[in-house]
Amino acid sequence: MTSRNPRDSRLRLVSPRSLAAAPRAVTQRRTRRPAPRPPEGTPPPAELARMARTGLSDAARVARWADAALRPGRDGANPGGKGALSDATAERAAADLGLSPVQVRADWDTARLAGLIEVHGDSARPGWRLRAWSRDDSAVLRGWVALFDAWSLAYPEPVDREPAGVAEVVSAMPQVLSFLQLSAGPVPVEQLLDLLGQRVTELRTERCEIPYGPAPEPDPEPAEVPDAPLAPLLEWALHALASVGALTYGEGQATLTPLGNWAVWVKLEQICVAAQSPAGNIEQSAEDMLRGCAQLRPNAARAEYRAWLAARPVGSAVTELIDAARGEDALTRGLAFEALRVVGAPAEPDVRAVVEETPLRPYALLWLAEHDGYDPEDAHEVLTRTESTWLWVDTAAAVADHGEAPLLVRHLESAVQPTVPALLDEVRAVGHPRTVQVLVALAAAHPDPALAKAVRRAAFQVHTGGS
């Protein structure tokens, strides 16, 4: 998909098997190579996680308050379902936490972008990362990386700038961040501005932006350098990245923080910040067993599922797998239903019982279709368009959390929508709680600047409740 015009971007049609098998694709790796070592001087993961916890402590505090105060049946989330706090709830949280309502709203937005809070329809609930916040360093780091990816949403855009100019700067900032990472120290803002101007020019050249009509008359007076208007946008970008803890900015220079340096290196190396497979999967809980199988090839994973199932009664094993599928980790959900395929007929009553649960419905319908004799390549036909779109977003969330950027880009091919705009419209409408994070991750990963811009705009509209 290389069209420079997102309105005409066509999704290449692929076998329907792609959608049905999408959860399995997350666990597949084309090559294996030794894990690259981070740059010398990078703190160990435990120290990075401590930094992330410190930086997100206010957001986690608001998320824990919401967990206690906004449980089902209590007043709380905006009835418009936009994910914003109502005025009364913001005032209540401010009083309980000793903060201002403005700070509560800012921390709430940060918690949403980091996956500590997820919005489901008209209600909010804690994300799986909040549940693992104290015990799982990798969950903390993935939450911080999600916030890092969404830096342009975490800080208000300059109101006096054209959206196209803002989008160009967002698209160009990865190169600026890479330069900061390679510099391994403070870099003058003037140097970053020069680099930003070069990158924006390259982006415009790549889009072949040739103005229509006769060429304008040359300006007789010496004009400001074309990149001069980029200065306030660079300042905005640096302030935004500083607000999420990726860099420090002051006295005319910028420096990546240890977290920012590590995150940029992670992006450059295209590695996943995920928990390693625990030892002794057979003796683990269903959730830990499934996480342990995430790095295995499908055949090896199925052998592990069989061994795990053989060690416990079928009824309790099925219940445990379905409970694991109800969690917020989409990869675990997909793998749980793979394990239930190994169970076979004894799992049918339990799978049929969860068909009406929105997060599990597409998986359950596919499982039942295959159980009833559908060819796996045709099982997707039992899903409605909305159910297929929900499954696409859920699988994309699994890829964003546990996979590599190229795999997320290739996941576009499994969408049932024929065009990117149609996909974005239906993704926004389906109401998946991870929509913003998925779109931000896809925009960060996709090599097509025009398509990335359209995806980023859709993420912004979902985040702000716009249209």
C-alpha cells in the first residue's frame, strides 16, 4: 500500500484466512537472531521501569482512584462516551486527591494514552497494565512506550498553526529523535531545527508536491528562510516530548532522558518490549502459560497446550482459559482460544456461553464455526462487519504490544474494508478501547507519510471525541 493519497489508498485483497488466522500471526517470527544489546550506559530494565513508574505516578494515582470510585453502578464517566471525565467527577477526584481539576484531567488523559485506563462505551475501567503495575516491569515499560508513541496527543497542539504543518513535524520527528539518540548528549535546538527543516523538505519532495498554475513571481525582497515557521512547531514538539519524559529541553538545547534514549533505540531495533516466556509453563496458571507460549511457533504452542490440559481437569482448565481471555491483553485472548481449539468439543458449552460478551464474541463465533465444520478459511463469514472490525483492532492491539512494526503494517492486509478511509471510519465507530493506541502505533510504524498522517488524524479524532 504505497499510495500517497489516503483517499485513494486501496487495501490489497488477501485470502479470508488472513483474518481468521490473525491472532496466530502475532506469535510467528520469520527469523531468529540474538537479542541486540542496548547502547552502553543504558540502565537495566528494572531501573528503566522505576523511571517510568515515577514519571507516570500521577497518572497511575488517578487510575487507581478511578478503579475504586468509578466501578460499575457508580457515577463517573462522561455519559457521552468520549472517555472524558464529567465536571462533577473531575471535581470529586480533585478533592479526594488534593489536585486541581485541570491536573486531574491531564493525568486522566495520560493514563488513557498509557493504557492504565480503558474506555468501554460510556464507562471506564482499569487497563491490564494497571493490574500489573507493581509486579511487571515489562507492562510498565510497554505503557510508557505507548505514551511515548502518542506524544503528539499528550500535549496541546499550537492553535495558530496549520494542521498540515503540524502533521509534517510529527512525521519528521523520528529522524530528529534518532539524531538525538546517536548524539548521546545535549544537542543545540538550532541544529535540530536545521535537521527538521531538511526532513520536512524530504517529505514534501517524496509527496511530489508541485503547485498547480503558473509559477509565482520571484520575491524581490529577501525572504525569511523557508524553515523559519518550523521553529515554533519544533518548540511544541520538544515540549510535548518533554511532557512524556522522553527528553529534557531548556537553555537552547535538548537531551534524551535514559527512558527516551532506550525507547528510540527500541524503535530503531524494532524489538518488542514484552515479558519473556516463564519456565515451567505446564505448572503455571492459564494466563502465565499463554504468555509463556507467545514466543513459540504454532505447533510447539499446541504441544504445550496439550501438556498443560493433560495436567488438570478439563472443566476447570476451560474455565481458567476463558477467564484469561477476559483480560485486557489481546494476545492472551487470541492464544486462549487457540488453546480452546485443542480442547475441542468439551469446551463448546463454555464457549457458547460467552458469545454475548463483546470482547470475546468474534473469537467465540470463529471457534464455534470451526467446531461446526466450517473450513478455517471460511469461518470468518460468520462475523458481521462490525465483529470483523473489532477483531482486527483487537489483533492489532496484540501486535502493537507484542509484535514488530513491520508485522503491524502487514496486518492492514487482513482488514475486510477495501480502502484505508473506510477502515479508519469503521475502526472509529466500533468503539474498541484500544483504538487510539492501535492507530498511534500504526501511524508510527507505517512508511507512507500520507497514510500515516491520515491514521494519526483518526487517532486524534478518537482521542478528542471529534469526527
